[in-house]
Amino acid sequence: MGFFDFLTEEIAIDLGTANTLIIHNDKVVVDSPSIVAMNQTTKKIIAVGQEANQMQGKTHENIKTIRPLKDGVIADFNASEQMISMFIKNIPSLKKRFFTPSLRMVICIPSGITEVEMRAVRESAERVNGKEVYLIHEPMAAAIGIGVDIMQPKGNMIIDIGGGTTEIAVIALSGIVCDKSVKIAGDVFTNDIIYYMRTQHNLYIGERTAERVKIAIGSATEELENPPDDMSVQGRDLLTGKPKEIMISYREIHKALDKSIIRIEDSVMETLSQTPPELAADIYNTGVYLAGGGSMLRGLDKRLSQKTELPIFIAEDPLRAVVRGTGSVLKNIERYKSVLIK
């Protein structure tokens, strides 16, 4: 601890494909869609987060909305850097500062990330004044956020279904024993719904509409105990070119998502088949934990439970489990030294 410590601020970032969350002083201060709107002529960012999200699919040729992260990793270096920078500047307690403080950051990354992609995340963080940058794998952060004691010699299985990737990991002794990262998650579900609407109803809908349908009536099974009401969906008729509206039920959305969910199930089974026998015994007793926005899909826990014949528990606030874990690590950096990638 030195004289300059008051110049350093600590933040934890969950840099997600769909949403970016930032924790500062134990509070979630930023929870925004990971999207930026850019002016094509001046190349200036005109909006980020929620504001840019409202422009999605409604822009003219001078404005373009960009999602800088694809499959959990940085796809557009420049846009992601500006997005992180703007999110950090919007943190209420940092706004009052005369000068930008140097930052100690913990950022979580997918477990299947390559060295090059890892360097991109680190360089982005350093450019926005990150003096100390630590990285942590997403399933590890999710486990800590759910409240699992990762230091114990005991196996725990975490499935984190985000926007870009689904991370499946078996964790013991503060390390990942076996893991699988599949690029099938929320975004693929959204595209499945768009494709289904085109092929089955000749209706062309945008990403934001598909996302709304997924949240309102998305389902992983055909039989739900309390099914959601049918929903009206508006889009453009592909045959006549006119705007039109149709009613759809959750059963149709189940059909649309079925193939993708089967692939997630297969990945879970594959990870279980690679698990050492002692850890498999632990998982049999403790069950499997689900986190991430995708785990809120109706009936997904039941479906995975039938497939694996294991009890499945959904984290109490699945969208924030990862960032909570990242925040816990930030508070006890010494304790979690072994799980961080410096």
C-alpha cells in the first residue's frame, strides 16, 4: 500500500458477447448490451449500450451498429476498446474525478480462448488505463459467483450459457480439470428463431424481435408446467413484401431451438465422459450448476436433467453470476492468485 493507492480504482468486468457488466465498490455499476453505434463518415462512436441497442436494425447508411464481441472474444478491436472506455467513463463514482485513475482490473474470458485472443483482451484493457490486468476463465468466475468453494478437493460441474459461447467445465482444487467451450449459445438461439420464421412462416424478422420472442416464449421442451401465452410477431412478408403479423406459441420456438439444444446436450455428455471417476462421483452427489442468460430458457434445466440423470440447479441470478464471481476475485486477489491468468 502506498501514497498513490487512492489514485487506483478496482473494477471487475464481465466482457460478454451480449452484455457487458462492470462491478465497482461491490456494486454492479454497468449492465449494458455490448453494442456500439458508429458514424460511418467520421468513424466516431455516437452511442454505446442500451442507446445503441435501440438503434439496431433501424439505422441509415451513415450509422452502423456493431457488436464488437463475437463468440465471447473481441472481433472488432477498435470498437471494443472505445466501448470499454465509454462504459468505464460512465461509472458514477469515476465521473466526478478530475483525472482518469489507473485501474486494477479482473476480466473474465471464455475457457476455449486462444493466446492471441487473450492478448487482444489484455491490450484493450491496458489502453483504457489498466495498470494491473488479471484474467479469469468464465466457468471459474461463474462457480465462485454461484457460491461454490472451488478450493476444495471436490468436483463441481458448471455450465455457463452466455451470448456467444456455452462453457462447460469440471472444477476441483481451484483448477479446471476438463472443459469444453462450444459456440452455441444465446446468439445462435436468436438466429434459429429468425431462420424458423423465414422457412415456416415466410416472415422476415430482425434480431431484436427474435431476441424478444426468445425471452418471452422461448422453451427447451414441449411440455411446460405453466406455459407462456402465444405471442404476436410482426415482420415483413417474404412473398408479398408487406408488413404482417402472426401468432406463435412456445411449442414452435421449441422446434426452432431443438437442434442447437441437442448440440449443447452432446457437449455436456462429452465433458462428463472425460471426467475422472472420483470427480464424477462428486458430481453425482452435488449435481450440475447452470449460469448465464441462456440458462433461463424455460425447461432447459429439466431437459438437461433427463439427459444426464443428474440434479440441475440454476444460479439465483444467472445473468450476474459470472460478474459476481469476478468481483469476489477482485476483492481477494491474494486468495484466488492460483485461478488468475496474469
